Amino acid sequence: MKNINIILVGAGNVGKAFLRVVHEKKDFCLKHYRLNLKVPFIFSSKGAFCCPLCEDSQEILRKLYPEFTFEESKYWKPGFSYTQALSSVDPGVLAECTPSNIKDGEPALTIIREAMETGWNIVTANKGPLVVDFAGLIKKARKNKVTLKISGATGAALPTLDVALYSLAGTEIYRAEGILNGTTNYILTRMMEGLIYSEALREAQEKGIAEPDTSLDVEGWDTASKILLIANAVYGTGLRLQDVKREGITSIPQEIKNESQKKGKNLKLLGKILKNGHKVRLEVALSILDSSHPLYMVNGTEKGMTFYTDNMDSVTVTGGKSDPRGAAAALLKDIINIYREK
């Protein structure tokens, strides 16, 4: 049995879901993987919940839903720093779940770098630091002999990177197309069913599918970030967000929608990776799919990814929960795989 200390950074929806998943799967991980998962530190924007001697996160979770607030706990320390936490227990995994900042990656970028330098492995659902400095983080992880896993940031419960890096090992992936944003896919699905854009957007917000500020989703930034990370991880390229040709779904001409409906086609926002020799091109574009396309029936909040290869033909993976629990499950999967690979 191996004891695994986990420092959770970010106590929002994904962070809370991660705590719940870790608690629910604690015995499962112990039985099947011989991993004893512990969460001694939980950082929110205001301070830290510090319980290094807790045997597991059960006490935390019992209070966390729905009325628990960190500040009421005897374990709450408003001035506790990341540096103190990293040096207080044996290095394990830092789970980074703060909101994505694709402009400069902060504060997550600094936190991840410091954790790596002190021997901590990283799993993250945060696209920001990866978009800003993926190559630098990979280099730092290798230098410090730690592992960086990013499933939560490249599709959450949809195993995009697992398929590309492991299932398709030995092939050349010369093209990939993905529906990687559940919010935009839901809006487009409802528009094809008859709603106008503003109605579909409002419905998605009312159902909790879309955030109040949907700009990162509907303007294509979220999809662009994900295909950028997938391409850089698969090909080892140093592409940046400005290298992605991007469009969103905020101004779809009515004639395109009408023509698609009339011909039984589907409108999708696709992230595309196109490889020609040593050159890799990335784009996010509104695409008209006919019924023969493998992603044609990926509707609602579902996501999907198709890889086109030289030896295995096309391989498609679809589904996966498009919510905080799906992202949390991806983080747990990455933790398990870090220690299976070691």
C-alpha cells in the first residue's frame, strides 16, 4: 500500500466534486490499486483548510455539503501558504482546480511550478497555465522527475489524450476533429431543433449548462485551448493560442442554419488538428456535418473526438459527463495512472 498526499487547490465546483469522488472511491482505490488517498490541505481563494493528520477526507466531505463553510472549521487557516503546505507532508499530488486564466495562467502557473520544484506530481483541470507555458511545464516536470497529467483540461471525462497517446500508440495521427465544448454543442443542438441563438443560450444558462459569462465557450476559446493542448501533447509542438484560427457561434447566418435543416445535416463547432508533414495547423470552425460523419449524432452536452490515423483508420470516442463530476473523475484517473506508470 502507498499513502498518497493530495493538496487540492481550488474549492469551487470542480474542487468540491473532486473531494466527493476521492471519498467515494477511497476504498476502491485501496483495493484495486493499493493507493491510500489523503487530502491534508484544501486551498480556497481566502485561505486553507489544513488537516495534515486526518486519515482521509471523510470529515471534510461530511460537512462540505451543502451548508459547510471553511471559515467555521477549526482547521481553517486564513494565512496559510502553498509553500508551507508543500513542505508539511511527504510529496504526492497537487490537484489544481482553480478557474482557467488563458491570458497569463496565473495564479495556477506559479503554484504548479513551485510544486514541481519541491517534488510534487501535478494533475489539473485548469487550461490556463498549460495554454501559456505547456512546453516549459513539461521541461520542468522532467527536470524534477515528477509527472504532469492534464486529462481534466483536455476533455474532462472524454478521454481524448488517453486515446491519442496510449490507444493509438505506434500510429501517425494526421487529422483530428472534436466537439469539445458541451455548452456550445447544447446551444447548436437546440438551434437545429428550432430555437434562435439567444433563446438557446438563455435556456442553457437557466439549466446550469452555461455559465453567466459564456464568452470563452461561445467565442471558441475553450475549444481552441483544448485542441492546442492535445496537439502539443501528441506532437510535441510549441504552438500557442494565437496560432489557432478561431471562430465561435455567436453570429451564424440564418441561411446556413435553414439549409442545414433542410438537407438533414447538423451544425457543430469543431476543433480541428491538421498535420501535413512536420506542419501542424489548428482551427476552430462552425462545421456542417452530414449523417456519415462520426460526430453527427453527438448532441446536447455530449462531446466527441475522432482521430484519423495511418494504420488504424479513424477512431472515435464520444460521451463522458460534461459537468464538474466528470472533470473530477478525470483528475482521479490521472492520479491513479501516475502511480501505475511509476
